Amino acid sequence: MPAKPEQIRIAILDDYQNVALSMADWSALDGRATVTVFNDHLESTDDVVARLQPFEIVCVMRERTPMTRAIIERLPKLRVIASTGFRNASIDLEAAAERGVQTLNTGYSSAPTIEMTWALILASSRNLIEENAALRSGGWQRHVGDEIAGRTLGLLGLGNIGREVARIGKAFGMTVIAWSQNLTGEQAADVGAVKVPKDDLFRRADIVSIHLVLSDRTRGLVGAAEFALMKPTARLVNTSRGPIVVEADLLDALKSGKIAGAGIDVFDQEPLPLDHPFRSLPNLLATPHIGYVSRNLYGRFYQDTVSNIIRWLDGKD
């Protein structure tokens, strides 16, 4: 009797909520592959390499565990990186190609991040977290919130997400202004916004919301000079990438009262260290990078991942 072919080993990384196996039909891989799920996050390159040594396929959720050259070159069994989303800047594609490692991507939807942006804007403006905490402890009406109707929304970036955030801002009765390095006046006008110089945006906006891709051009784009231009009643919202904002300068702006508050879903280091001041600042509404974390999108991510792996296995066989 011929020996059964050895099954491919698959690792699913950073399944924080322990939902990966319930979000898709992984049984389609029965008999062809074994799946191991890791719920924790490893920061050290050496620890990641040690964990992934036995696996031919590694499934990464967005950019939680970067697949760097230092990792890829030390995984001789690795044949596939299955990533959620249509791009993943934390995968070294050149290193993967040199080692013959194929990268597979899934579909994506911007809707959860758009909705999360507005959740942060509204919750921060109306002090919802503090009011809920006060109510639970026996209090009643501790803060006076800010309405957004008639205020100015400043958008850094007017791509797929920024455009929809702009349209919702208009529906709330806001004036919408926008800036990015390649934005044209016609593109802004198409969603009811007005293109303005960057410094004007920071001076005028009551809410500044960031919707840019992290790159060499945007890293550190918002820092002390920009916070100095903002109104003391203004708020910053970031659901894009943490390093677009200079973290130390944001901390200073919040602690000193240069701005009224911020809603932040993304950070320089993720998961956020336990002792990080972002965990305790009273005028910061911080969430653990959950802008894209929704049931529908997770289902799409993991089902597409299963389909991608099946196609790869069929092609290999």
C-alpha cells in the first residue's frame, strides 16, 4: 500500500479573538493539510522563526506579524504566505520571491474602517466613554460634549476611505476640507470637499482625520508644528497607521491641552505596551486597531484564505 502523502502544515498567526476557524470552512482542507492556530503575538524575530520552523504555509492577519527578510530567510520549509487584504506592506515581497515563497492575498472592504472613523469622531466629541463609566459608577452628566454640525472636518487623504468619510461629514452638516500631496481641486469637489493647503487644514479644522497610506512621504507627517496650528478645541482622529503621527508630539499635545482630544486606533507598536501612556490619558479615546475587525470582513478574509490555499494545493499537485 502506498504511503499517504505528508500533509501540508499551516500556521494561523495572531488570532487574537480565537475566531479564525469559525469564520470559514476549513474542513475543505481535511486530508490535505493540518492547521495550527496561535492566539498570542510574538514580537521577537527569533521567537517568530522558532515558532514557524515546521510550517509550509503561514497565514498572517494584515500587518500584525511582519514577514521580514530576517524571518523569511530562516524558514527553509516556508512555501506560502497567505495574507488578508489586497496588499500588506509588512511582507518583504522581494525576499519572498528570492526564496520561491508565493504570497496570496484576499479581498477587502473599507466599510468597517469608515464606520470606525465615525465611531471615534462621535464618541470623542460627546465623551461617550467617560459618560458611560460615570453612569456605571453612579454618576450623571459629567461633561458637556461638542456637536459636529456646522463644524469643519479636515481630511488628510481623500482616497477610498477619505472620500466616504467626507460624504458622511457632509451628511452631518459639516464643512469638509482636504489635503494630500497629489489631491486636485476637482477630486475634492467631487465629494463636496474643498482642497486647502496643509497648514490651513490644521488651522481651520475642528476634527482632523487621517486617511493616508504609510510611506516615506507620510511617516511623521503630523507632529509638533501641526499640533501648534490646531485649535485648542480641535480633535485628531487616526484610523490609518500610527507612525504617520509623531507619537511623542501627540502625547505632548494631549497632556498640555494644545488640542482637546484624540481618537486613535493605530499605534507605532502593536499590541500597545501595557505601561504606555496612551492607555491612561483622559482626553484620548484609544482602541486596539479594530477599524477593520468586523464579522463580515473577517469572514471574507478567512474564507478567501482557504480558497487561496486550495488553489495553491491544486496547482502544486
